[in-house]
Amino acid sequence: MGTFTVGLVPHPTKSVRESIDILCAWKAAGVPGSVPHGGAAGVGGASGAGAGAGTGDADAAARKQVSLVARASDADRVSAGDGGRDSGVELVDEATFRDRVDVVVALGGDGTMLGAMRLVAGRPVPVLGVNYGNVGFLVEVEPAELTDALERMSEKRFSLEPHHAIEVVHTTSGSESRYLAFNDVSIARRPGEGVVTADLVVDETPYGYYKADAIIAATSAGSTAYNYAAGGPVLSPAVAATLITPVAPMSGIDRSVVLGPGEALRFQIGAGTQSAGLEVDGRVVADVSAGCVVSMRLRREAGQVIRFDAGRHQTKGRLKLSLLDLPLREDQLLELVPSDVRARFKARTAHKRPSLGLGPGPLAVPEGDPVVGLDARGDDVELDDQVVDESTADGDATGALDEGAALDDTATRGGAAPDLEDASDPDDIDRASHAHVPS
């Protein structure tokens, strides 16, 4: 029946051993023979596993073999640890990884997810995100839900969500470098080094000039990230467009511009730019100064994300985004939930949260506990997963939240990894993580 190959992209620092073990057990069982290979458009809908199989032997014969692969550079992150067991994951070079995988499972947060999408953008196979990060705007599945998610994937009970990307060409002194951004690209001044000045040219027609602290070019999914923080509009992910927004403009174009999917644009960097950085999905990848040219074009459907419950994911995203407008710290956000939930949370995490005056150590919750994450400074505060009713007796709640909704914020921005092509970028420094939140 052939082999179904699943590529693993782990978080760069956090242990993902729990999920590796689940994947290895799933591998041992195999998957239904009809499971689609990555890249097949329109995969989804409801179809049962092993349909028409009359016996256990027939069902076993109809199941595909599963192969788990990871890049050799991720060997330490997918190893079996000190137990000496075979991890069940084959290590391959990056080119082989790209060529062989049918699906990618990103074990991390939004930064790891974006890195995995960039990694396979040349052959955009579906990517499933398992949340080991701090943000979780793009990822949908929690580690405790992975077993069920794999079964649903085997049975084709999912949909594919397309993501557009921006192709970037940075030209300076005759040399050329290429990058790909699923959220946004920015040209940002360095502190103490003046401003960014640039002429915008669209399809060879001069459009205007910018003089600002930074210039952002975002996809529709990335419109809820840096662009949103800079006062730009939110675009529906269904819109294929490039959105340009200046940050703290001093003169020239001072508002957002929306360009169509077929329009090519370039920024010709002016003499007023002494020292700036080119950021791609929140990572500094190149220096920018006078004379540089940064060209961009939208690549439609450059990536595919597996969704099991798109409606619920969108609802969670809207709730997360709404917290960005609240002028509250995370300890103040706790005051918005009912007192019994707040007391239970504080009792359970009293020894783990110094920033709330609750004792030393990082925040954690019992394994498998449903949580709601409140994050107003780039950190997670996790609460019991329940409906917060506007009409609670003590009046502490300010609105009703759907069961299972995760409230999360990444107001802390900045921090750049030097290598864009590393798919395992840290999640907690990705300012572009508010991916795919519909308007």
C-alpha cells in the first residue's frame, strides 16, 4: 500500500517527548490505505477509516505504513533520551525531508509553525500544529489532543486552510538574497540610527515615499500582528492582498495601503536611512541602508494548514485579538474572571508564578488539564477552561467566553533569530505570531 511519511519539526528548546511517543504509537498502528498524501487540494470532509473492511485482517492489510522523519539538525530534539530506546524517527537531510514528507507536524508554537511552513513552501504539504509555545494563534491542537487529532487526520476528517506568503528579494551592492514571509516583512530603524526613508514603486509606477520608524508589508493573515499594533487594518484571511503600513510616520505616506495579489512592489531605500534591519516573520535577516532595494510579490496559497474545527479556531482567534485592546497587565486580566475561577487558579499555581506574587518557578498546569491562556506581556497565564458568564453573581466577568477559548496575547515584540531558514525558530520572540485571525 506504500508509505505515508510524516515530517516532524520540534520546538527548539522545549521537550516534545510526549508527542513523539504518541506519534510512534500511531506509526506502529499504521493509517487507513485511503489517507491522502500531502499537497492534494481539497482534502477534507468526513469519511470513515477502514470503510468496507470486513475483518480485522482485511483492515490491517488496507492500512498504510507510516514513516516518521526529522532533519538531522533536530536529532537531539527528537531523540529517545537517556533511555537508549530507538526513537522511531528517521533522521534525514533537509532536501530529503522536503522531498519525502506527505504531512508535517510542527511541535511548537506559532514561530515553529511558521518555520515549518517556510521549510516546505517549495512543495506546500499540509502542516499540523501542536502547541508547545506561548502564543498559539496559528496552532490548533494541544499535546493532550494529539492522539485524537491523528485519528481524525487518518480518517480525512479535516479541512485545509490556505496561507499566502510574501516573496522578498533584498538587493545591495550587486548581491541578491531571497526570503519568504507568511506573516509580514518590515524595514525597521535601529535605535539611535535615524529613520527609514524609502520610495514605493508599484508595478514600475512611483507611488510615493515614506519617512518613518519602520515600514511593514503584511499578508492578510499577518495583518493582525505588527501591522495591527501599528494601527493598520485587519484583513480577512480570505483576501489575497499585500498590506503596507508605516510605523510612526514623520512625512510622506502616513496611512495603510492595500495592494492586489498581482501587483509587484519595491522599496528603494533613500539616503536618510543610516542603519536599518530587514525583518521576515519577526527575524532580522539582513541589513538595510541607503541604496538597497527590497522587492516583494505575493505568492498565493504558499502554505496549507490542517484545521479540524475552523469555526472554533476562528472564535478563539477573535477572542485573543480582542485582548490586545485591553490596557491591562496579566494580573489585572485575572480580575476579569469569576472569583471562584480566580481562586482555584491561584491555589493551583501559588508556587509557580513570581510575576503575580505567587512564588517562584514557571507556570504549569496538570497534564491534560483544559486551560484558558491569558497573556498580556508575552507570557502565558492559564486558567480552567469554562464558560465565563457575563451574569456571574460577583460581577467579575466582563463577557461570555466560548468553552475552550484560549485568551492569549503577544504584546511583547522583537527579538530576532539570525537564520530565517531555520524552521525551528523560538516562538516566544516572534512578534508576528498573531497569524490567521479572521476579521
